[in-house]
Amino acid sequence: MEIESGYKEHIKQIVPSDISGRLDQYLQSCLDGLSRSYIQKLIQEGHVLINQTPVFKNGFPIKEKDIIEVHIPELKSISIQPEQMDFDIIYEDNDLILINKPKDMVVHPAPGHYEHTMVNGLLYHCKNNLSGINGEFRPGIVHRIDKDTTGIVAVCKNDTSHQSLSKQLSEHTITRKYKAILWNNLKNDSGTVDAPIGRNPKDRKKMSVVRQNGRRAVTHFQKLDSLNRKFNYVECRLETGRTHQIRVHMASIGHPILGDTVYGPVRDAFKNLNGQTLHAGVMGFIHPTKNKYMEFEAPLPSYFVELLKKLGT
């Protein structure tokens, strides 16, 4: 397909059956990596057409068999600016830095979201000492956790360490343990969910257990405590690392994470949590230059500790 001058990409979508709703919400579910605010900007600037006619309303109603075309303009030169941030640093040396990420912090920039991310803070803290393997928007980033998940994120300061940790991740030899509060009392104190994960065929912005085109995903869980007969405090250990893996797996067995507005119950009892009660508490790996196993732990955030006390009464 020929791309018009001034555009870097031309995307064409035909609305499938049983799909309706707002144009911006539909496009967000289809277009990975584009924020809703950026999609709305594209619509408002006339870069989105429905049945060959430009549409300028974010909430324009779509219907089955509509032909939607999205023209992505050439990117302007964007420089990610360093920002001073007060990181909770768990460990740092010449190769790595491990940060205890708070809630509401996005790990790396994306179209329409170039400020106040962890990368902005890392550029200030580490200067030019970050791995360049993942490019300008993700310098040093080997893995990430969700905006509303707290806990350990490992960042590489050079390409050698980046390649080492990436290899360990792909071989599933990195220890990653999460703490979570789950809905509904578990029948068994421990177990394993071995179920493939992929894009939800009915909602592309969500992940789900899918047998066709899913990637193998394995989560081990151990109950730590029962809370008020309605919730369980658990530790989940990742064997693989798929997008939203713990959230999807726990929801798939009837125990969604408390506060998860995407995979949890429609009426969550604790709306003020601002996201799921999920904390990346432990990470262990072979250090890329010291060549020995090192393990690190991030303490639970205060809101999580207080919630455990409240639910335990």
C-alpha cells in the first residue's frame, strides 16, 4: 500500500462483527503502543477516516464493516528530556541500577507520553551511562512492570549487562517473585497456572488465556495468609514473563487481583487503590560482570502494608 507524503504509516481496519462503541476506544484496543491521548490527537487533526471520510470526533460511533483508515504522521524529532527524580534505589554499580518503582510511574516514554517516566529520571541520574540496545525511548530497559504495579525494575548501564540479563530472561533463569492480594478464598495453598497468553480476540487492549496463537505462560503461586475470608495474600513466582501474566492467570482461575480494574470484578470493593495490589518484591540473577548470583528485595509500599492490616482484622 502506497503511503502518502508526510506520513510514516497507513493502517487500515475493518470493524468486525459484534463490535461497536467509540472510535478512540476501538482504535486504542487495536493499535498497540499508541496512547489514547495520541489517538485522540490523530482524530482531532483529521488523520483518521471512516469509509474514506475524515472524522474529527473522538467519540464517533463505529459499527460493523466500517472501514477505518489511520494515517500516522512522520515523527518529529523528539528528545527525551532528563528529569530529576527521587528514586528509591535498591542497588547500583557500574553495570546495573535496581529501582523500587512506586505506583503511577510509567517505565518508559511512548507516543503522547514523553515526560515524567522512569526513563526521564534515569537520564538525569545516569547521564549517558545507559544501555542503548532498546533505543532512545527505552535506554537501559530490559523489562518493565505496569504503571500501577510497584516494585523492582532492573536497568542496565551498558550493552554487555543488557545482553546478559536479556539472555537470562529468555532462558527463564531470573528469579521474580511478586506479592498480591487476590479475591476469593483459594481452595489450595499452592498451585501452578500453565496457560498460554495472547491478545484478547474480543478486546485487543486486554490480554487473556488463549489456546490459539498464545505464548506459553507459567505462574506458580503460594498462599501466605487468608484475609477476612474474602481475600488471600499470596506470593506469585514467574517462570515466564508475558504481558499482564499474573493478572491474567489469577483472574483465569477465579481469583483476580484486588484493585485490578481491567481483569477484576466490575464493582471492585476498593476503588481508591488506583490500580492492582501487585508488588514485584524479589528479583535474583547472575550479575553480568561479577558472575555470581545476587538477589534483591523491595519492601512492600506503605499502602499495601496498611491494607493487609485492615483486611486481616
